[in-house]
Amino acid sequence: MVSMKKADRNPVYGAKLSSVVPASVTGDYKVRHELADQDLALKLHYIKGVYVFREDAVRGLSIYDLKKPMFCWLDLFPAASGRIRRGEDDSNDSFPGRPFVKCNDSGVRIVEARCELTVDEWLSGTEEGLHSPDTLAYDQVLGPDLGFSPLVYVQFTWFKCGGMSLGLSWAHLLGDFFSASSFINLWALLLSDHVPPSSLHMPPPPTPTDSPSPFKPVAPVGDLWIAPSCPMMGTLSLRVTPEQLERLHALSGLVRPRDLSAFELISAVLWKSVSRVRADRGTRSAVVCERRRAPRGDAFESPVNAMAFGRAEADFSVAEAEVEEILGVIRKRKGGGWALEHPTGDYVAYGAELTFVDLEGLEIGGVEINGEKAVFASYGVGGVGEGGAVVVLPEVAGKGMGRRVNVIMPEAELGKVRDELTVTWGL
């Protein structure tokens, strides 16, 4: 299944907005969530997640039923209900004017919408962009009134057949993909009347290194936190089946290492394909974004940006190299934690260079409604620079199955990348 953004006709309509706030008052009005350097470096990016359920899973559920567990859910995530503020110039902040999250219980925004398609029509559709997470998750930007901009949107979209999708729009400065996924997994657990955990797990930060930051500084954006204009970006959405993964091994001539991940193989194939499209221009280095230790399935975690950004550098033509050579470079990648030269500056992380995002450890199958798993789930990221990004995650069917791959690149290149993947690799 392949889809490309942007669809000529958006099948989603009739959006209505409301808010949900925590059940309890946070307390002292001065409570604040400090943003680390890496949080602020990711502030121009937004994570999108989508889960699609058939009618049997959501039959009889009203919007009240879906909202009801959110009140105690948000008690565990005070920053998610907060709003951005800046330190006062006369305060004791290390960087006057540095943004932080004021945990003022303003709440998350809820979106109710409808889709003119059935779930089966949506799943089988081939319109460009239909299966991009952008279609069923709210288009979020922080600012220009930062003090009034919600950090989280949750969108419920009802299909014509009675099925439903759950779309998450999550400000990346709150936490990474694993934090966003844990956030939604806990909502699903509470919807099933489980007792909420007494506390949340705090993941360790990336291991510090002396590697330079892989992020690209950009011109100041002020209070409208959106990446500067770049070529029109689009999304190529792929389902890579287990059989196709085996064929990739065969076509690449690899003798399969025991510890070779599907992410590494897919990244090597995509790196070569993109390099061929770009005639090797600017593609001899790439960034790999990963969690060195993925969270346990039963460990609901406090939101944090704990993914490491490392660099893989080739001293040869990636376009002309064998997949095995490229794979060797990816497996020798270096990087981890780092310090920003200007902590209060503005940056593009994903797409500053061609970026591969490893979400193979994501507990994407943890969202169940009435005991039914989603029939489709996917994650993507907004604000990607012209270098492009490739997001690799598991399918909801479970471990050892296929992979969902979202390729986010300039629209002028996407058709050529699709042709390369189809003709050369049979995807």
C-alpha cells in the first residue's frame, strides 16, 4: 500500500473543538515544567499519531465516554495541560526569556470530526496522502499567541460505517514518540476502567558524547513556532510486508546477520534510493534518531525527549554502493547526547540532513478499545527540513510482522523515490 501527501480531496469534515482539563487542580500557580535544551531544540516539530478502529470496537461509545477517563489521565501529565510562558527579564532564570511550560490546567484540545469514507474504503484508498498521519490528526502549530496555544490535540473522527480513528497531535517539546505513545496507551487503559498507575517511569536521557549537534540553526521564528519555509513537503506511506523484507535481503545480497534489524535494512535501502534520486548530492551523511533502550510495555512514562541523534557518514558514493556497504556505515553510527551552542536559538532537527527515525520498539499495539486492537496505526512528524526524514515503525499486527514506513521529503522528489522503490526493490 502506497500513499503520498497531499490528497486533492480531504474526506474529513465538520470539526468541532472542545477542551478537557485535569480532574484536580495542580496546586501552586507558580508550578512550572522546565524545558531542557533538547526540548527547545525540537520545538518546531510536532508528532502525529493515528489509530483506526472498526465499528465493533467503538459501538455504543459516545464522546462523553471517550472524554470521561481523560480527567484523571491528565492528572498524571500536568505539562500536557499547560501553556508556554517565558521567563521574566528580571527573574533568576539562567536565560531570561527562556520558554517553560506553566502547569496551569488549561487542558488539552479535543476535536470531533467525521469522515465521508468507511474504514475499509479508507484502508484500501490510493489517494495521495490518505494514509499520512496528517489526514486524521489535527494540524497543530504553537503561537503566535503562545500563552493560549494547546500543546496537545486529540481528534476523534467517525467514519461513515461507524468506525473511528484516534488522532494525536503532540508538541515535540513535551517528549518524543515513545512519550506520546505512552500517553495514548494510558488513556486506552483508563478507558477500560483500569486503575491508573501511582507514578510514571522517567526514562534516562541520551548518553552524553562530545559529538556536535546534528541540528540545523535557522533564523529566529519569534512566537510562531513553525519551521521556516522550505520546498513543499509530502509523505510517501509504505507498508513493507514480511515477505517484502525477505525479498529485500535477497535483492541486496546480504548474508543476514543475526542481530540485523528491519529498521537498519530499510534505512540502507532508502538511503541508496534517495541518493540515486539526488544523484548523490548531499547524501553522504545521514542522521539516525533512536531510543537506545525502548520502554517496557508496562512502563508508562513521564514525557521526555530521550531519543539520541547520531550521525552516519560514508566516504563513498551511496548511490553506487552495495546495500551491505551502506548497512556497515549505519551500524557504525555515532552520537548521543550533546550540548547546543545557543540554547535559546531555533533549530530544525528532522531533515537538517536525511534523517532515519527508529520506532521499532514503539508499543503501537498497546491501544485497545473494548478489547479490540486498531486495524491501522502510524506515526509521523511535522516541520521536517528539505533533507527529508524516514520513520520506520511496527505494524499493529505485532512483533515479527511487517513495518510501516513514512517517507517525508520535498514533493518534487517523492514520485522519483516511489518509482525507485517500486522498480528496483519491488515495494
